[in-house]
Amino acid sequence: MRGFVEAADIFRAYGSAYRQSHAHEMPLRQLRAMRAIEVCRTAALGGHVEQCDSCGAVRVSYNSCRNRHCPKCQCLDKERWLEARKNDVLPVRYFHVVFTLPENLRALALRNQRVIYQILFRAASETLKELTRDPKHLGAEVGFIAILHTWSQNLMDHPHLHCIVTGGGVSPDGKRWIPCKRCFFIPVKVLSRLFRGKFLAYLKEAREKEELVFPGTIAHLKEEQSFKALLDDLYEKQWVVYCKPPFKNAETLIEYLGRYTHRVAISNERLVKLEGDRVSFRYRDRNDHDTVKVMSVDVSEFIRRFLLHILPDGFVKIRHYGILSNRNRQRKLARCKKLLGVDGPQEHKQEKESWQELLQRITGHDPRICPFCGKGTMVLKEVLIPSPFPMPP
């Protein structure tokens, strides 16, 4: 029985057996992610030796894998990203809009991740931009950040997009800031219908261009009639789009973003135990008032579910649009701040924090101070080169 367990422990103990059984069907990105998580913060990646200049205590630290799917490697990247976003926050309300794909699209999405996820971003972003520019709803250019999540609380495939949207935008002539209504500015049914129409139009186009594949259990969708039947069914469904209440202030917004931007399918904190060949983890049951429960699954099933959420190489999961788009962001934000009456002196670009400085700011503890005597400073004594690590089968 293991009372404290990490995803890396599970992969190290059972990863080889899983690969022997499934390597023929695993994409290279999944194999690379497993390997990275297994060797994260071990001698395989090298590291360094430090010694306290006061008490002489020695500390050995190993390097991180930096893989974006590793539960242990997101903290500092997340904090750096959030720090960069603080200057982008405007003194307005922000809303959280979620676009979700219907359940009968998930099998197709799972086998065509790059294409389907790209369509998801495109359909959702065009829906928000088109409707907010419409004078009937707002008549302005808003800004929003879209963040892709592909999982449910029980680790099954559940692609959805979290969009953090400014509560208002810049008028077409660029001379006014137009605020939205307190309860948001677009009825969710209007969002849902336009999103559905755009997504299915792009999905049909992708099939016509032969960008989709239909392996295994979805092979029947190769047939035109079967694909048309799927589209007809999807057109009949009410797609789930919902909007949460606005954030209270900028601090709440930044804190909220931190919970969503660099999240992986499951954090180590949610893992309860590894006992025998079963993994137990905590989850929120959406069908039971978000009650926290514990689920136990076979270790092979846990690994399979975890790997469902390894994104295609190079796929960007956080994207910026409108007045927050990467192109001309600083110019547009400066204009917005002037319209909102918060125009100030040009901010100086700060020097990049070291990881030690960043960790101290986050935790309040300086990693350079000796953890043994609390007085001395840890001084670098030796750099450890990566040591041979047997390649998994």
C-alpha cells in the first residue's frame, strides 16, 4: 500500500508493462511524455550538489523534465505566465464562458485531436468575436483568453474551452469603451447555436478536405451516410455553452487563471493511493452537487486515461484574441487603459526573475537558505551530468 503517490511512481512501476502491451498503438508523443515523467527529478536528467557555507550540510537536487503534461513541472511556468498577464488586466468585469463538445463527438475528436481541437478554438473564438461586434449585443471589440481542457474529473475525454472575456470592449471607431450589462451581454442560447453551426460547418469542410481519419470503432463514419447521420444528430442537439458570474476584481481573476492555464489532467494532490494494481484518486461528482468522492481504477486504465490528454506536439493550448491578441496587444491595451481613465507611465520591463527568486516570492521561503541550520547559504559545489537510465521497453 502507498499512502503518498505521484503519477511518476505509477509510470515507473507499471509503465514498462503498459508499453509492452500497447506500444504498437501509442503515438510517439505519449511515449515521450511517459519517459519524461518517469525520469523527472531523477539522476537521469542530471542536477547539482550544494553545500551550506555555515553547517556544511549537503543537498542534492535533480533537474525537472519540463514536459507540459508533467504534474510536477507546471508551478514555475504558471507563475511566470501569470506575472506577464498582470499588466494586461483592465479595470473591468471579466466573464468565464465555457464551450463544450457533445458526447457523441468525443470518439471522433480523440482520433483527430489536432484537427478537432483547432476547429474548437476557431468556432468558439469566431462566435465570441462575431456576436460581441454585433450592435444588438455589444457593438465592440472585446478581448479574451481561451484555454483548452480535454478531461473530465474522472479523467475521461471531455474536450471543452474555457474563455475569460472582458466585460466590454472598444467601439469600432476606437474612441469609446462600451461596457456590457452586469449579467453578461449575449444569451447563452445565442452563443450555443452559432457555435454549433460554425463548428459543424468546419467539421464538414475538414471531412471534404480528407483531413479526418476514421480508425477502429469509428470506421463506419467513412461512409457518407453515416457521417451525415452524425451531423444531423449533432444539429438537433442543444450544445452546452454556459457563462459564470463575473470576477470580483483583478486579483480574483489572476487567481482563477492560475487554476486553469497550466493545469494537467490530474495533479499529484488528487492521487490517494496505489494499492496492488489499482490507483485511487479524488474527483468531484458533477451529478451529485460537486461532492468530492474517491474513484479506484485498474492501473492500466489509469495510465490509458492519463495518456488521452497528451496534446499533439506543438499544439498551443492557451490563445489570446481581440484586444488581448498577441499581435498589437500592447498598443490596443494602452488605448483601452486610456479610454478607461487608467492611463499611466510606461512600465519598465523588469529583469527576469531567477527560479530561486520566483520560488521565494511564491512560497515565502528562500531556497538559497540552508534548510538544515536556517542560517547559512547553499553554495553550488558540483554539477551532475545526466546518468544512464535504462530505456523502458
